[in-house]
Amino acid sequence: MYEVLLHWYPPVGVFIAILGLLGIVVPLIRDLAKMGKWEKSVWTFVMFALMLLELRSIYLDRRAHDTEQARARAEQLQHFKEIGEGIKASIADSDRKFAATMGKENQVLENITGGNSFAIVTPQVWAGLAPIPLSIRNQGKQTLTGVTITIRNAQNFNLDRPESFYETQTIDVGTLHPGELRLLKEKLTPSEHAFKAEDGLPVDLFDLDIAAQNFTAEEHLIFKKGDRIPWVFKYQVTQQYIKSRHGKTIKFGYNVLANQKEWLGEK
């Protein structure tokens, strides 16, 4: 509305200039002493009208100026808002790219270090063979490299033959990809003369150190004489860690990575 008014309304100062001009011209063309009351009233009205029009012109100019300033501030604020949103979007995009990059780097690092992956040796007792064929499986999501298995049982703790402790069987497995199951050429032969279970059946125990690039896990592999097959088994896989340190005294704890409590093979 104010823009329309400014298109036809005179600028500030026009009416006051006309008023000043009349103040000069009228006395020159008319003898003020000879003016009648009506003529004086007309000229007085014209002068007041010009004064009011000038005040209106000043008021409209100020309102138009204030409106223009408010519009400029609004446009400036909108511009700053768009810049801020652009910066915010750029930062969010950078954060996403950084997180994606770090995620890829962490994944690569975990693949190199092995992360939390570990392997489990599972005897293939279902075949009903003795000695028992072995297999190994990578239970994690990262590749394991340099995998080796060291096997010990009661025969390696013969007090009459101290050298038996060093006569352990070591298997070089190599690389195991996530979820990979590999059959091994090595076999185990449980002894029927090692231990007796609560039900009187023969039991034998093997301790396996399964080492990879991330850590060494220990698998306790227990065999029991089966009813329909030569042997059934169960296992527990643990990882040793430092629980506390007090001076030169170190206490170790064990994380259970896997625990098969039920006998496998005949069910």
C-alpha cells in the first residue's frame, strides 16, 4: 500500500515549498488589508491543508522507510538462516562421511586384527569313527590369520615322563574367513582309562590353545563314551585376561566365549 502511495504522492518538502511560495506570492498579488474575511479564510485553509499534507508526506515517508528497513532485515535474516542451514547441512554431511570413513577404517582394522573373532574345534563324532576327525570354525565376523591349535591332554602331564609336557600336538590352520568351517586331517583318540563320569562311563579331557592374530582362546574339549556311537562331546571356550594388578602380583580372570553344556553326538 505504501509503495502505491509513494508512486503518486509528492516527495517530502513539496508541500512545505508550495506553502512558502504562497507566503511570498500572495502578498505580492493581493493587498492583505483589502482581503475579505472569506478570502482570508480560504488562504488560511489552503495553508493549513498544505501543512497537513506535508506532515502526512513526512509520516508516509517514515513509514515507507521503516517498512523497507524491516523488509531488508527480514531478507538479511533469511539469507543468514539459509547460510546457517547450509553450514549445518555441510557439517552433518561431513560428519556422515567421517563416520562412514571411520567405520570403514575400523572394519579394515578389525579385519587386520581379527576383532573379537575366535575359532572352535568341533570333533566329527557323528561319523562314528575312531580316531575322531576334527573340524574348526571361525565363529566371528572378522578373518582370523595365523591360526594354530596346540592340543594337550592327561598324557602330556605324565609325572614319570617330564618331557611329555613338551610333546604336544600342534596344528597349523592358517587363515579362517568369517563363518568358515574347515575339516582337519588331524584326529583325536580319547582314552577309556582317563576318568569316569557320574554315570560310570569313561571320560577324557583335551585342552586346546587356539591362537590367532588377535588373542589365544582355550577350548576345554570333553569326551564321554556314547551309547550308539563311540564318543559324544561338549566344550567350553575361554579367554584369559588380567583382572587386577597389585605390585608384582597379577590376578587373571576368564571370559567365557562359548559354553556347550549338553553332550553332542547322539541327539
